[in-house]
Amino acid sequence: MDDFREWLSDNLRYFMLGGAILIIVVVLFCGIRACSGSNKGNSGDEQKTTSEDQGNVPSSPISEGESDEKKEDANPMETADADVTALITSYYQALGEKDIATLKTLEDDFTPSDESKVTNLKDYIEGYEVGDVYTKKGMTDDSYVVYACFSYICQGVETKAPALTQFYVYKNSEGNWVINNGALQDSEIFAYMEKQLSDSDVSALIKKVQNELDQAQQSDPSLEEFLNGLGEEAGVSTEAEDGTMLTASEECNVRAEASTDADILGVISAGDQVQKTGTDGEWVQIDYDGQTGYIRGDLLE
């Protein structure tokens, strides 16, 4: 379950889309590129956009008296075209099937760490159901910020869990649309994506998915219990039994003693797994290259 939360945090990237996404991050933590997800992510949407309404987001407020010039200068959210929709649909299908070979063709720089996180989903997620997909213009002509509405199909739970993930996609040198797996690490792209979150159409979509998630949990106590159970397990690495495999939630130092002043033996990356051998206060003891090392417990899940 620690691996699942970590995957949701790193691979289903961009789950920080305001209140709705915060709920998903907390209760489905960490581990939906992606959730996917990045590699490797982060909710369902059943409202359909008609051909006459294409280019307008459901529930988006319309400013009365807005001039045509202002509309032209804006970056409105639009229904994704067929190619981008196909990319996102293929991504979630491959994610549900744990099809690593296909995922490597759909997102760039798919790492071994991403692969391990995807395979660890099998005990928690049966699959995904893609709903509406929207886009805003990206930083270049051949790029988009994508907002994908989808649902988790959780193991042993009948009701689906609505979710929303933000991607950055671009057309590669071969002319194919791919997911940018390193968008969060690119400060320029990340700032651009963050700026879109304050737009009224994005805010409306976030609120819509949030309401759907709330309603789903209210209608099915087993879904609420499943999600709450995942959230309650976060941050209990120091309470885990010795021998438990723990996952690093971010890059962290391995120190020679249980202190921030101790010598650094090495560094482990986000997504790496270590085996707990003991506890010293708020520090987890591990075996690191034949030496006894310590990692802060709040950095392990």
C-alpha cells in the first residue's frame, strides 16, 4: 500500500489541482506519468459535451459583457481533439493493464522507478475509466496542458472513485503526441501549468470533480472506507515492523546516525525501496551498502 500511495504521488502527477486534487492526494496517497503519472498520473466525469458546445467546459462561468477581443486573448479550456484523447485513453488502458512496453511509448523518459510503481498497483486498482478530456494551449504550438477526468476502479469496491489529473503533452520529432514525464521538474513548464489553475474554467472543473468524489463516497461507505484507509497509513514508517519494505517519498539522505548533523552515507531517490531494520526515535534504521544508516521517518512510506 505504501508503494501504491507513492505511485499516485509521483506518477499520477499534478494531483495538486486545488481542493479536489488534494483529496485524491491525501486519500489515495501517494502512488494516478499518475498518476499517474507522472512516472506516473493523478479524477471521473460523466458529463458529455455536445458538438455545438465543443470548446466550452461544463459548469464554466460565462462573463457577461465580455468583449470579443478579451475572449481572443484568453486561453480557454477546450474539449481535447481526437489524437490527444486517444493518447490519454491509451495511457490509462496501459496503466490498468500494467503494460509497461506501451507506457514507454506514450510518455517520455519512463524510468525503472516508474515501472516498479506501476506494477505495484495490482493489489489496489483494478483499472481506470476515462471520462472527458480537456486541453489548454501549451507553451508551444505543438503542446497542450491536458485535464483528464477519469475514475479509479478500486479492488473490492463497486463504486468508482472520480479523479482529475493534469498532464503536459507535446508532439515529438516523429509527429506523435506523448506525455512529458518531466514536466514537474521543468520550472518553466511547471510555472505555466500552475498559472492555469487560477482560471475560472479550471476551477469549475476541479469543483465539479470534487463534488462527484464527495457524492461517490457518500453513496458508498465502502469506497470512503477504502480511501480513508489509504490516507490513515501515510507517515507510519516508524511504526512498521522490522523487515518491512518502505518507499522513499522524495530524494533523501542516508545518515550515519539518527541526526541531521550526522555524516551523510549516501542518497536514495524518490520511489526507491529500503528495508527497515530498526527505529531510533523519528528515524528509520536501514542497511545501506553494508553499513547501518538512518533516514527520517517522514520521508518513508
